[in-house]
Amino acid sequence: MHVGIVGGGQLGRMLCLAGSSLGIDCTTLDPAGRSSASQVAPSIVGGFDDHQALARLAAAADVVTYEFENVPVASARFLAELVPVLPPPEALEVAQDRVAEKALFSQVGLPTAEHQAAGTLEELHGALERIGTPAVLKTRRLGYDGKGQAVIRDPLLAEDAWRSIGELPAIVERFIGFERELSIIAVRGRDGSTACYPLVENRHRDGILRLSIAPAPDVTPELQTKAETHITAVMGRLSYAGVMAIELFQVGDELLGNEMAPRVHNSGHWTIEGAETSQFENHLRAVCGMPLGSCSSRGNSVMVNLIGSLPDPATVMRVPGAHLHLYGKEPRPGRKVGHVTLTSERGGRPDLEALAAAGVEAP
């Protein structure tokens, strides 16, 4: 089996590594001559809208998938005329538009924060009159790791916020005083079978995910079931195959849908060592039509992103239960260059103090 992957970042890299143990060959497509994934698997150098490069990828693959959600939908549809593309291009289309994404959540019964589209400054003022402040202004498209958004605490500052996002079509959301952010990751096979990982608690700083705790503490069976019901409904509506993540806000016993990612997800990196089957292996199993693996956790895990700089690998490796993953990227401020997962047996707790002493601070 040969899988083509649009995108050669760290997610593509980890998909390629997972494929090697399954006998699945992977080839990636990326504009960078030395992408993260190209260091572990064959790569085609080309733009994501380069039909010649896309056709080369399709010719080499039995199925094509992607490792980021901003793949041009037109490119995904071009590929789909040549080879199966999973998850389907329709999932990309929804995930790339925050208004369409919220509409899908509402259609399947997943509550969201009150919101309204705003295509002009005048529409932004009207949305703030209805929704009130504080509110969060986000571009409808693109934007990640905190980019393309602004918090508006005073309606008089709306124009400044509008300029800060580039005066682009946007969505205005009521600011939610949530207790914590959770994510639910699930996998759906080509035959419609599904499996869900435990809810994960995520902590951000400066709009970037810094730490994930898996399974999330103090999750009731009812809350886990609610999250699984929501993501299963979303995947079913999209005739989905592959791994999906939905970021959620917990407010009491309720879950509000924030964003979906039609791909493997940063908050699922812990699954490589911490689950019976990693999200990367399960994604490949799903898109290749293979049986899905168990999503059960092996114990307790904490995943810490390495942002901007690298610790001394040998020092990290001395920490009991520490698993270091480097992405082959040059360090620079704000860049994800690797992660460390700390694991412990059931009932135990990962030793974050030992990890901090090794130079990896967890927020």
C-alpha cells in the first residue's frame, strides 16, 4: 500500500514513521526542499496548487491524505479525480471556513458560542451590538496558533481589532469563560467503524498549545460519551475516513465546539507512547481500509511542545518515562521544533518536575 501525503511538516513526518512499521510506503508533497517529512520518506517538491506535482503524487499513491487543513480545496478535488482522497475534500472545505464549521456543529447538535459573520467593519459593529463584549474576532479562513484573531473588550476598539486581522471576512464569537479546553480525537474507517481516544486537557500560551494531559483529569463517563457522540456525528455527516480532532470548551457539564481539524492533531501526539494505537497509525489504517486499532490509553501521559528552542537530548532522555521527538527543524521563536511525552503507569503521575530540571518547562 502506498499513501501520498499533501504536506511535509512534522505531522507528515510522524505519519511516514507510523507507516513504516505497517508496511505502508509514504510519499509527501511539499514546497520545501528539505521538509520535516522529507528526512524520513521520499518527497515531491512542489506547490500545493501545482497540478503537475499533484499528478505525480497521485500516480505514486493508492490513496492520498493530508497533514494540514489549509490544503487548497481545488487541489484536493483535482487529486480526487485521479485517486481516492481521504478525508474527503468536503471536510477540508468546512474546516477552512469558521462560519461553515459552526453551522455543521449546530446541525449535529454540538453547541457553540454565540457567533455572527462579519464581512465589513459595519457588520462587525452590528455583531458586537447583538453579541456584546468581550468578544473574539477571528478571520473566517486561515489563522492558527493564535494568529488572525483579536479579543474585543470595548466596542470603541472594534476598528483597531478589524485592522489587526487585516480587514478580512471574519466571525465574531461571544467570549466564553470556560473552565478548560478539551479535545476529542476519533478515527473513522472507510467502512464507517469508529473509535475514540480519551478526552485530553490542553493548555495554551500566546495562542500556541504548550501542554496536553491525557486522559484529561476529572472527566465523567457522561462527559466522555457526550464528546464521542458529537465527533461521531460530525464524521458521519461528512462521510469521513481518517483521524479527526475537535477542540472543545468545557463549561460545567456542557461542551461547546470551538474548532475541528480534519487530520491528526497536536493534542494527540501523546498517543505514540501513551495509547494502544497511535493517532498516526490509526489514520493510516483508516484511509487504507484496514481494521482500526484500540484507542485505549496505556496509563497517564503529558505531552509538552518544544517551542522555539531545543533542550539537551541526553538530559531529557535521563528522565524516567520521557520520550523525545525532534522534527528536524531549525529552531526559531514561536516554531514547534519537537515534543516530549512523559508517561506513567495507571494510577501514577508523570514527573513534570524532573522534566523541568532537564530544561523542558511545562506551563
